[in-house]
Amino acid sequence: QVQLVESGGGMVQAGGSLRLSCAASGRIFDLNFMGWYRQVPGKAREFVARISSGGTTVYADSVMGRFTISRDNGENTAYLQMSSLKPEDTAVYYCNIRKSIFESGSWGQGTQVTVSS
């Protein structure tokens, strides 16, 4: 019904930047929120940022001021611009889309981000 495809991950040195993209397709007309989460082995998946269909954004305090989430409603694509990357940002980044913040929604397959010191 809903498909999300992440791209843009890779390896970067500390202090560098990456831009992740998430393309959504399918029955997404009433899914109001798109967001990014990340996960490292042995740890729970954690929230990074989300954006509503109206453009309201919320960030985890660990990335606030360094990451920017945006969306192109015409293309049903969300972006995560990551700057001043730190080694602790290393994780698999997952895109998520959901109807409300109280739903689990749908997930992409993830894209690896590796930040070296």
C-alpha cells in the first residue's frame, strides 16, 4: 500500500554533511507526518525529526541546530539535511510516514550513515 525508499547515505568525516532523501509512493494522501529515525545495533530505534503536511517540524535535541528536515509535497519526498556530523550520528537511518504521531506507520528499508573521526 505504501512504499518508502531512502537514499543518500554514505561515509563522511566528522564535521561533514549528507542529505538523505525519502521517496514515498502508494496510498499516502491522508498520511500527515513524515519523519526520520535512526538505529544502531543493540539499541532501540530513536526519533530524529518529523515534519507534518503543513510544514511543522520537530527535532530530537541531539540533532537540533545541525539537521534540517523538509518535504516536497508535490513529489511526496522528505529530506534530511545533516550538517556538522559527529561519529555518534552513525546509524541506519529510516524514513517513516504515518497518519498521526500516535500511529506506527510505514517504514523504509533504511540507509546507512557512517561518520568517521
